[in-house]
Amino acid sequence: MTILHLDTNHTILINQLQEAGFTNDKDYLSSKEEIESKIHKYDGIIIRSRFAIDKTFLDKAKNLKFIGRVGAGLENIDVKYAEHLGIKLFNAPEGNRNAVGEHTLGMILSLFNKLNQGDRSVRNGQWLREEHRGIELDGKTVGIIGYGNMGRAFAYKLRGFNVEVICYDIKDDVENSDATQVELEELFEKTDILSLHTPETPETIGMINTGFIDKFQKPFWLMNTARGKSVVTEDLVKGIKDGKILGAGLDVLEYEKSSFENLFTSDQEMPKPLKELLEMDNVILSPHVAGWTVESKEKLAQTIVDKIKNEFC
């Protein structure tokens, strides 16, 4: 079987597939149209988020048997059509769940202790102790929406912090020793910190909007290390201004390009809600790197290798 690699990944991916008897070609620079012109030659492709694998692409991939996505989600692939064609789909949420859990916890602790603001103040020659008095995670209730690989990993990281962890998921019976599954009404009532760990689906796009925010019984902190389009930025900014949201940790943004590689094209004017968000001291941002650690790079690659070998070797 011959595999086309469309993105750079950890070297173990190609090396181990080569050892298993697969032929590996690389093309990291050609346009999507150029790839489409030769995709019929390949049995498998490996991609991160370079471009969308849509119906047009899949129709030209006459011999394609599998797609491996070196990442957690499959939203850049037309999953239903690929499955209709009998193409196996492999992703790797197991590979970066630990990294996402640690990153989410790091954002919370940074916000609660005003670490970014304190760092800037000291660098500017100020020693403002009272202004940077923090709050403690101890005793808070953390609500998690989406209790799959990422949500579970984050809940596990909260062990030892003396917090109540509750979760909401569209699937029944997902709770474990790290979180108690509840209905949305209880989540709205109890939550001090809300953390999103959901895939991008029609149901989750725009999920965090003014109507949703207003259902919470008390002001809360919002963490999003999942998908940017789950949060309506304009409504988030309004919620922060109104005091309904105390602050936010955002690894992803509504305005990200679908490739996840850029925020938006250089000729676009920055949206007003984003401008306002950037000026808020109670918001911490990172460039979609929650699952982007040295260790997760290897784990993601290894997970894809193992799934391909289990299916085809």
C-alpha cells in the first residue's frame, strides 16, 4: 500500500510505516488541486489540517482505503461521504489529551493568579502586590461540557485541587471517578468554571452565546481548548462586560481559518469583538496549541501508526 503524507509530522510515523511495509510519499507544498490530480494513485493519506477533504477530493481518490488525521477531530473531513465510500478514518485524540488537560489547568491557574498581568507589571518596574491578589481554585465547581478523551483528561488533572467536577455530555453514562454527570440545569446552577471539550459539529457551533450564558446562576470563568466556533466572540465580550463571565482562557478563536494554521488572512480587518477581547486583562489567549507539546507530537504519530497497522497489517 502507498501512503501520501500531506503534512509534516513526527519522524516515527513514516519510519514505522516504512518498516511495516508501506510505501510513503511526501508532498507538503502542492496545492489542493495538484494533490487531487494524483490522489487516485494512493491507498492512504495522512493529514493534519492543511485543507478540507471534501466530496470533490474523495471522488478523485478512487483507490483510497484510509485517511489518518494526526489530531483529535475529523471536522476537516467529509466523514459521512468517506464512510459511504468505505474509507477508514483514523484520528488520535488519545495522543494529545494529556497535553490539553494540562494546558486547560494552566490557563485557569494563570487567570486566577493574574500571572500575565503580574509579569507585565514587574517588567515595567511596578511592584503592585494588592492589585495582583489572586483567588484559589480550592472549593470551586468545575463544569465540563464534552466528556470524551479531552474532558476526561482535564478532570483527571483536577484531582488533588479539592474541587467538585461535574460534566455534561450528549451520551449517557459517561461519568467516572473524576466527574459526576449532570443535566444542563444542574450545570447552569453550580458551575464556577466552565470548560469546553467538544468537537466541532452543527450542534456545537455558536453554542456559547448570550442565551446560553444568561442561563448560569452565578458569574463563571470560561475555558475553551476545543474549537473556536463554539463560542460567539461578540456574546463572550458582552458577557464579560456585563459581569456574567469573570474571565476567559481561549486556546482557540471563532476567527481561526479552517486549517487552524492562521488566525485570518492578512487583508482582513480585525473584527471588533476580537479587538475588544485583546484589550481585556481577564482574558488569556494562546494560538491553538493546547495539544501541541513535544510529547504529544510523538504520541499523536504513534497512535495513527498503531491504528493503521492494526487495520491493515
